[in-house]
Amino acid sequence: MKLKIFSNREFLLNDSTLADLLYPFESNSLEKHQYSWLRPYDNYIKCGRSFFDMVSLEEADLVILPFNWADIRGWSWRSKIDKRKRELADRAIQFAQKAEQAGKPIVVFFSGDCSDEEIPIKNARVVRVGPYRSTKKQNDFVAPAFVEDLVEHYFGGLLPIRQKREKPVVGFCGLAKQDSWKMKLKTIVYQGVMLTKQGRTGIPPYKGEILRTKALGILANNPLVDTNFIIRDRSVFLNNDDLNQKQQMRLEFVQNMAESDYILCCRGSGNCSIRLLETLCCGKIPVFLDTDCVLPYDFAIDWKKYCVWVDEKELPLLAEKVAEFHNNLSPLEFVDLQHECRRLWKEWLSPEGFFANFYQHFQTRSQNQEHEQTVGSGLPATTKLPALVVN
């Protein structure tokens, strides 16, 4: 299904982050992407126009806010400090009002570690990267963190398949930190700042790093699994290392994945795991630690078929769950699952896969509305989306 969309680049500022969906129409803006050397959007730019038609506002099915809400994140109506964010917020509201006046639903892309936060546009369809299942709203959609095609870039297009061994090998390469009194103090300060500035408590961005350390320790100390860990004390992306050094660390990351059967995937600063997408891309089986997460297309994908799914409360049983999952697979099923993980990423979670299926969010929502209205009233249902309301 091809969606008709409308956007307007006149609402962008020079340094605005373009909404991901719009890259095929504004590919020159990709040069400003922070990690453009990873090049996750190459295929989507080539084929994206086959999923969407850019039309006038009157003809559009959806209106797309042209910039990512992460550019505004942290702004408040009372703030007089960040003029750029204030200007972008004003532009977002003006754009939303145009959509509302035309009776068109607006879609807002919100990436980043704090994408669970509220935005001041009611009834907007918000595409978030890391929402919480317990607070997710009906109009919230979940996007994956888009990653490069590791198989094409590093393995020459050949999936690094492993044969089943007696014991599973669980890999991990990345940032992990020990809990400490300093971390506890930082937690108190962080929650105080969140409460003061935004009127809500927040989960500290370093929770994921501590949780990873606990999980890695549990796996390393259990004879049911073998481990393949490279633990770093700083992020690859948030440092000043030159490009060559970042690329070398990326190679080590990919090699670690190729030499493992399963990969530990736990949230980072936000309530999502980029590693989950990288793992599936490489045809590896994720060991996914669920921290009240919502995963993309959960209405269409049986995620527990592809992952060793472990609730955060079940962390002490992590190794046992990996071993049980592994023992329940035959050698053929183990190989087949690697291919299925790769297919899942390619068809649903790569940029081109995600946007090829993007229409299903609206189709599913309309069908749910139709069912509710039919059951509730006994009358023929309508699938018309509600009008946008702006605060």
C-alpha cells in the first residue's frame, strides 16, 4: 500500500534533523546525520519513493512534521534560554495547526534516549524509539533504531552462520558499568532535576549500563553457557576518537557478533536496544532483557519466536533461560532461526523494511476502531481518524 504524504521543508531550520521517513525526498540532508559514516539509509533512499507519494496537503493521507522532535526535546514554554528550540517549537505548532485545519492526521518522529516524553500536540501519531509499555498511548508507534546492513558492509553479503554446539556462546561487546554510591547519588540528582524541570520522575540514562553489568556477571558465572565478552568503559559514539579508531572498534564489535551464537541485548540510555537490531541484522539470536519495552510491529511480529525473552525481574535466571532455549532447538532449527532473524530485520526493521510496512500502523488502528465502534454501538463503523487537537 502506497501512502500519500505531505510535508514542507520551509518549516526546517538549517541544522534541523530531518524526519527519517523523508530521506528519499531530501537525501542531501543526510549529510548532517551524526553517524552518516554508518550509512543505514542508502537502500531506503533508493526505494523509499515506492512506498510514499509526496502530494499536496489537500490530497494527503498523512502530514509529516519535517524535523525530528528530538531537536526540540528539553524545551519548555517558560524557557527563555534556547532560542533555536523555541523557534522550532513554534514552527511545529504552526505546522500542526495547518494539518488540523485541513483535517489531516499529523505524524511526528521522535528519536533519542528520551523519546518517551510527552509532546504538546494532542492526537499526533508519534513515532518513538524507546517508549515504555506501561505508559504507551494508542497514538504511539514504535520505530527501530536504524542500523547499517552489517552483513553487506562487513561480510560481503554472506550471513555468518554458526552450527549448533552443546553449550550456547553468548556474546557482548559494548559499554557496561558497575553500580556504586556515586551512581546512586547521580540517580537522586537526576530524578530531582527531572521532577523540577518536567514535573515527572525519570529513569536515569545509565540504568542500562548497570543492568548490563549485572547480566554479564550472571552469564559469566554460570557453567550452562560459554561467554564471549568485550566490555568497554566508554561509548564508541560519544567520544572524540577519530574516524579510523571508531571504525576499528566497529570491526571488533562485528567480529564479536560473528563469533557468538547469542547476543545480550539490554537497554542503553533510552528504553531500547540498538544492539537488538544489529543482532538480528547479522542473523544472531538476541537474548533480550525486557525493561517494560515496546518493540516495533509487535502487533504483527511474534517477538518471542526470535529471542530468548527475559523479563527484568527474571534476571537471576538469565543463563538458565538461554540454556533452555538453546536445548529446545535442533541443529537444523538453530541454523534456520539465524536465517529467520536476518529475514525479520531485512523485511521489517531495516529502514526500507520498516517504511514498506509503515501503512500497517494506520490500517491496524483503523481496524481496531472499527471493531470497537461496531461492538459498542451495534451500528456500522467508521474508520475516520479523529481530528488533530493542538494544546
